[in-house]
Amino acid sequence: MVKKLWGTRFSKKTHALTDKFTSSITFDKRLAKYDILGSIAHAKMLGKQKIISQKESRQIVRGLNSILKNVVSGKFKFDPAAEDIHSNIQELLARKIGSPAHKLHTARSRNDQVALDVRMYLKSEINNVVWLAVMLQKAILRFAVNNSRVIIPGYTHLQTAQCVLLAHHLLAYIEALERDIERLFDAKSRVDSMPLGSCAFSGTGLNIDRDFVKKELGFASVTANSIDSVSDRDFIIEVLADISILSVHLSRFAEDLILWSTKEFNFIDIDFSFCTGSSIMPHKKNPDILELIRGSVGKIQGDLSSVLILMKGLPSSYNRDLQLDKPPLFDAIDTIKDILEIFMELFGSIAVKKEEIAGRIKDESLFSVDIVEYLIKKGSSYRQAHDIVGRMYRDSLGKGKAISGLSLKELKKYSPYFGLEVKKILNAWASVNLKRSYGGTNPKLVAGQLLAWERRLK
Ligand code: ARG
């Protein structure tokens, strides 16, 4: 049985339900490594400042290091009766080294300790999420490069719009992921501040050296206000918001791929190894992974909402409610890592149905803007050109008549600006070639972007 860190003042044992209800060990045990590393830095500081003896400091550090070894190797047995990970480690240390362990919690509270642990956890996990996001960018880039000559019909309002290069469409994903990565790194700069030494919420009368602990733990700065340090979890909300935005991107990419894999679109084939079947319809091959990616994103949005709502009515300083920030935080981090990992593998399993797509980009309605711009270059006003081309499509669409089949005389009836050379632009390659504005889908521009990203992601 773990002795409660605060038990002496209590004239009576706490109810079993109280213990069960207040305990967080089932989830905060995953902070063990950071809790111990934080304690090691703290013990070294206490020794250096002569708040405890050098000998005691060394004994504590040695004891904590041996517990850390067990945690890292997975041998550590968490005590389900412990109130939280902080109590669990301290109790174990006391059993290992005896009385010096009772000096470890000098000039510290679990309030600043848990803030430290979560910040250390987040610094490490932001790096992991970013690393996976970069790997996904690389997988998408590989897919784009391998299919750099494929033109697809592009959509707005999910209605056929204009031709674009598939690689151009995929580079849009890479751009979005890049902003997600920047946002996470930016959030990390605010996570990277060391709260230990704030104690319960007001600081301490003992002569501690917070800057030493900051350096030991590799933090960029020390938090400047002890109340703020134990009170706020905005840094968690910020990371959850960034992960939410990232997850929305992933959900939309998944939705594109789900649509493209339907018989109706028929642009891609996802390998069997990343699909599932139906228990009743033998012919089925379903994109369940992509659907679960889309679905998991709802869970992440819920995690963000959960912490926002948790915080909104709290009075300043530490409140026990803050314990409940961890399950949603851990869930969001675990979920986004799982999504990123499987998504990058799935991108390597997609075959592009080039022949199917080639048939689809013959549709002349894809070139309406090109004809409008042709007329503008000849001297027509934009409005006039839009009206002319509108009439041409009204007369041809659904009537089995092709604009490319019109004679010069017929073309001239629509506008004197027309010459027969307009027919040269009524194909997908001409169409994408024309989009030379910076950021457009012109193949040379897209090739330049692919090369730039290849260099950047190396
Ligand atoms: N388990 C708590 C949390 O996660 C640790 C801090 C508890 N502090 C206290 N004074 N009860 O926030």
C-alpha cells in the first residue's frame, strides 16, 4: 500500500471510492520517464544549492536512475493503489534508498511537477508527430513523382471543373502538411518553458536554482509566474488545436482517396493489403482504413473540445480538474500518430488507373475557361467571352455536338475573334500548359515544385 503524500493531517482513512475516484495512475503512468528525469534534475539542484547534502542528492539520483532503467525497459510494475505517478515513484524510491528519499519533494509540489512532466512529454511527442508528418509528406511526394505525367479532371463543388496534374493536386497536401508542421513547432516554443520551482503556486522560501534545472532538462526558458505555471494548460490546448487542424487535413485527403477509389470516379486502386471486405457482399473491397482515418478525426476534435471545456470555468491557480487534461491529450497524440503512420504506408499502395483517367479528360467541358481566355487574348472583354463560351456550351452540351467539331463558319457565328487554331487548346495537355501563373498547374511549374520539395525533404 502506497502511503499518501498528504496522509498525516487526516484523522481518518479516505473512503475506498475516494481513492478510486481521485486516482490517475492508470493514465499518468505514461509520464513516468519524464517524472523521474525531472526529479533527477531537481535532486541535483537541491544538492548543488546545499538544501540537501551532496551525499543525499547522489543517493536520490542513483535510486531514481535504477527506477528509470526499469521504466524504460518496461519492467516497472506500476502500483494500482498509488494516487498518481508522482506518489508511485516517490514511494518506490523510499523503499529503495530509505530516508534520503523523503527530501526529494523539498521545494516542489505535484502541481509544478505535473506541469513539468506534461511539458517534457509534449516536447518529445511534438517531435514524433512532426517526424511522422514529414514521412507522410515524403510518401505523398514519391507518389506524385511516380505519376508526374498524369492529368486528372479537377473538381469544384464536386462537379467536373478543369484539368490539373495529379501531382499538382498532391502537392497541395504537402503544402498543407508543411503549415501543420510549422504550427506544431511554433506551439513547441511555448511548451518549452520550465515550470518546476513554482511549487504549489506561490514559489518557495528555499534558495532554489530554477535556471540550473532548466539547463539540466534542456528547456529554452523558465516560466516567469508561479501562479500561471500551475494554472494554465493553454500550451496543451494549442497543441491539440494544431493536431486537430492536421487531422482535418488528413480527413480531407482520405475523403479524396475514398471518392477516387469508387467505381464512379475510378481514378485509383488501393492495394488489397490496405482494404477490407464485406461479410455479406462477396464482391466488395472497401477503403475502411481511409474511413477510419476520417472517423478518428472526430475523436481528436472531441479531445480538443474536452480540454477547452475543462478549462473554461476554472478559477486561477491549480485545481484538480486539471488532472483530466491528460486522457484527451494522450488520446489525440496516440490517434494522430496511428493515422500518420498508416496513411504513409497506404500512399505507397495506390495504383493510378491511367487509362481510365485518360478517357475522362477528353470531356470538352474541362476546357471552357481556356476558350474564355483565348477570346480575351484576342481582344474580347471577360464578360463578353464568358457569354460567348456559355452559349457554345449551351448549344453543345448534352446534344452530342463537340466544340472541336465546329467549322470555322460556325465558330465565327459565336465570335469573330475565333480562328481554327482554337481547336489546338481543346485538350488536356494544352489546358494544363496554359496555366503558367505562379502556383498554377503548368507541368514545368509543377516539376519545379516537385524538385523543390524533393530537395527540402531530403
Ligand atoms: N494528478 C494530478 C494532476 O494530474 C497531480 C497534481 C495533484 N496535486 C494536488 N495538489 N492534488 O494534475
